[in-house]
Amino acid sequence: MNMISLKNIHKSFNSLKVLKGISLEVAQGEVVAIIGPSGSGKSTLLRCLNRLETIDQGTIKIEDEMLVTEGIDGRSQYVSEQKAREICFKMGMVFQQFNLFPHMTVIDNIIEAPILVKGIKKDVIIPEAEELLRKVGLFEKRDSYPSRLSGGQKQRVAIARALAMKPDIMLFDEPTSALDPELTGEVLKAMRQLAQEHMTMLVVTHEMAFAREVAQRVIFMDYGDIVEEGTPEQIFNSPNQARTQTFLNSML
Amino acid sequence: MEKIITMMGPMLDGASITLQMFFITLVLSLPLGLILSLARMSKYKPLSFLVETYIWLMRGTPLMLQLLFVYYALPLIPYIGIKLPDFSAAILAFVLNYAAYFAEIFRGGIQSIEKGQYEASKVLGMTYVQTMRRIILPQVLKRVVPPISNETITLVKDTSLIYVLAMNDLLRTARTIVQREFDMTPFIIAAVFYLAMTLVLTWIFNKLEERYAAYDE
């Protein structure tokens, strides 16, 4: 089953076209890396999936539910707010800037949404949250505030927080770009582990090594379009497009 | 000494009026200010424009003029005009005025919260109301404690303006006694009272700041 089906997505910020008719399908358990220069629209594409941006044209289907359909005028039409929220919290998201809640301890960051949104009982979610913290290696930080954590630790908490909602899909928006180089490893390790558990993942990244090693498919975007996609081997070793080659050279 | 004791009776009555003005105004204007700040930031333009105008009026004219208006001019407006007793008129004017200042403080606080906080909340499935209540406002409170503390201390002293409605608050009572007895002691008693109240407030707000210092940003 396809977890994500995008058809002909168009998106403009005022007169600037950032997505020019993107179509993409992601299968269950697939790890897809999206690479490309800044301003290519890769983050915007990710943010359109869970309504952080709204699209102008095209359709979005998450698992077997339509989030956006095409209206009679050809413009995109979103389902009701309530419905859209239910569809979207099947997707967890990890941000470049972590966006942890600074007024809550690590454990409270993780249990807040499951309690508030899903109505899960506190004594049920706390052991689950602790298990997630162990998984990302941060159980001892359970009662710390985010300001006491390093960037890499914050991002691992953010991953645990997203997982606590039991998403079927995880979206990563440049998860290591705000980190010092020596801290990216611990975050990538947590992501690699998720991939091994067959989580469906869409990762916007500048970590070429990670894309090459973990992704099953690599998508190269430029100027709001998918220029080329294929297996990591194909994209990194023998890209068909000159633009892909130029970009990859600039990343070395 | 005996003289001071006889003064204390009316002085305490005056202090009671001052305290009532202070507490009722604070309790009503803080929530009203919060509601106004949300309306001011509304995407619905007519509403935000209306509140903007309101805030401009309230901050752009003297509180004393607003007091006089509510007490003397409001009853003259056809159909909707009502004559309020002096205490209610004073409370109304103070609440309307202070809510405008608090609204701007809350707006500043809310707008200082990073966009990422809203995005993280939305991605986790929270509604607007849940996001405001659990994520945004608790952080706003930390940031607005210092400016709110400032306004609150100003309010203690602003209550003395109600003398224009011939209400016997602490300061007017003091002045009456001074003029009758040719003795400056009531002024000193009044000053001590205001200082004591400010001291208590400063202590409370310091405690609040300490409590919020549990986390940094």
C-alpha cells in the first residue's frame, strides 16, 4: 500500500512558484531521502504533507484517506479541519530547530500530545514514553528541561516525542542541519534504527552519507521540480542529469 | 499618639476603598486584556481594527478623562446611557483602561513565541485552543511577568485618581484630614500604606519570576 500519494502539487508564495507539479508515491516501510540545493522546494514539499503549508493545486492522499482533493475549479480542496487533523497526526515530524516545548520537562514534552489529543491515560503513556527515551538513549534526562540538553539530545527527544503519537510515517526536515558536526551521529543513529524497524520515512537532508546508506530511494529536487530519482547507487554514482551531478559535486 | 489613632479609622476606610479598586480592577482587566489581545491579533480584519482603535482611545486619553466620561457623560447618551454609582463607574473606567494596556503586553508576549512552537503543536494534532492553553500561554506568562508587574504597581497609585468622583479613597481621606487638622501625619500614613502595598506586590512578582525561572528558553 502507498502511504503517501501526491499528484501534481503546485504551490506558490505570492508570485514565486516553489512547487511546480510534483507527483510522488511512497510505499509502506520505504525510506526516501530528498536532496537538493536550498530553495529547491524540498522542505516546502515536506511541510505541505501535514498542512504546515497549504497547496494551491493537486491532491494529497495519506494511506487510504484523501487530505486534499481537486475542487471543481481545479484548485485544491482540503477536507474538514477535524478530519485533516486526524489524518495528519499519523505523520510525525522532526524539525531542524527541534521545537521542543521549553516550559516542559523531557517526559512532559513526550506525553503532552498523546494525553491531550488522543486522550491516553497518564499511567499508560508514561511507561511508553520512558521506553522511547531508553530507545533514543536519554532515559537519564527524563526530568530535565530542554535548555539543559545539547542539540543532539534535543533532537533525539523530538524524535521520541513524535514517536509517542505512534505515527505510521515520519517526516524529517533537515534534522541535523542545526547541529554541530560531532552531534549529528547520535541523531542519525536513532533515525537509522527507525529505518531498520521499517518505519516509512521521508527525510529532507544534506547528509549525503546518510542518504546513500539508509535510503532506498533518493530524490533530487531543484527549482520546485523533481529532477531525478532513483536508488542511492544510481543517483550518487551515475546520475543522468547534469544538474544532479553539479549539485553532488558541490556537496563534496 | 491619640490623634493618630482617631485618624486611623477614616484612613483605614480609605485604604479599604483603595484596595477594593485595586483588586477588582486587576481581576477583571487581566482576563479582558488577554481576550482583547487575541482579538487584536485576529485574522478577521474588522475585529482587529476595532480593538486597535479601542486600544488607541484608551491609551491616548488620560485615565482621569475616562473616569469623568463614564461618570458624567455616559448617562447622557440617548438610549444606552446609564447612570452608574460612583464605585461602579470608577471600576468600569479602570477596567477598560487597564485592559487596553494589558492587551498590548499580552500581544507582545504572544508574538514573541517562535513560530516553531505552533508548528510542533499542530503537527502533534493539537487544536488552536489546546495549543494556546498548554503550549503558548504558559510561555507567554513567563515573559509578561515583568511588564505586568510594572502596570500593577502603577495601578496601586492610579487608584488615587478616583478623588475626582469625590470618592473617599486613601489619599482623599488623608487630604481631608490634613486640611481639617493642619497636621501632615495623614500624608505620611498614606505614603507608608502605598509603599507597603508596593512592597508586597514586588515580593509576589519576584516569587512568580523565581517560579518561572525553573526553565530557561
